[in-house]
Amino acid sequence: SATKAANQAGEATQVAATKAKIHADLLVIDRDINSRKEKFGVEMYAHLESITSTQEFYVADDRLIEIIRPTLIKAQREVAAYERKRDTMKGKVNLAESKRTGTASIFTAATIGDKFMNAVKYAAAGAKEAATKTELAMLERQILGFKEEFGRNLYPIFEGMEDNEGWLPTDRKVRSLYDGAREDIAKMQKAKEEKREQTKRLDG
């Protein structure tokens, strides 16, 4: 009957909408898992920075150092290159600030013409300072990005080592950072499985 057909069409629409919502939820969970790995990278990088300043880091045969060394050295090279650029840019920002504040004031100008010229110079100096600060912010974001990428690369190595060999980091702080990330990500993975089960039930 027409009523039955309408009901079936309504149910099919409802199922499709629910599936679309589940799909969107899964994408959000995937993004959150990725973000958690990135946070792990930023925290881990900050902790490991001090260790890598010692010669032992490059020659030690400790299992933990062996595991993190290749990934960390790559991240450090990228970070160091951009930190040099950032430091140069900081110098430019300071110079731009001093040029702007050193620009003659429109209030002390003797004539209307001088006032106009001083206003133009001040505006130009302000624009230059703003552009330099934008560049600096971009460099800071790229540096953070390298540390986040370090986490995305390192986390699966740790996870694989634990799952396949029962290995866990010996350094207490490294272990704490890894355990925290693993616990959070496990909860997200569980939520993903629940969403997938929902989809299976809808498929009947």
C-alpha cells in the first residue's frame, strides 16, 4: 500500500541519516586520535630535548634511545632549521617595532605637510611590523608542526613495540607520557568500534 511504501521510504531515509551521522562521528574521532598523537609528540619532544644534548645519546645502545633516535634526529633537524629562521625574524620584529616607535610624531610636526608625511611613515612602519609579526607566527606554527609530526611518527612505533614485543619505555617520564596517550587513544578506539557496531546493526 501507499502508506507502507511511505513508511519504508521514511525508515530508509532515517537509516541513511543515522549512517551519515555515524560516519561524521568517526571522522571526528579519527581527528581526535591524530591530535592526541600530536600532543604526545610536543610533550615528548620537550622532555627529550635535554637528553639529546649529551654525547651519550648518539652512541648509547640503550633500547629506548635506539628506538627514538632516528625519528627524533629528523625532527630536531627540521626544528633547528626553522628556529634559526624564527630567531632571525624575531630580530626583524624588534627592529620594525623600534622603527615604528621612533617615527616622528604627527603631534610634534611643525606644518600640516610634515604631519601628513609623519602619519604616512608611521602607517608604513606599522604595516611592516604587522607583516613581520605574521611571518614570525607562521614560523612558530611550523616549528610546532614538526613536533606534532614527531608524535604521529613515534607513537605507532611505541605502540607496535608494546603489542608485538611487550616492550615499554624504561625512562619514567617517557613511560608516563606514552601511557597517558595510549590510555586516551584506547578510549577513542573503543568509541570507534561502538560506532562501527551501530552501522552493522543498521545494515541488519
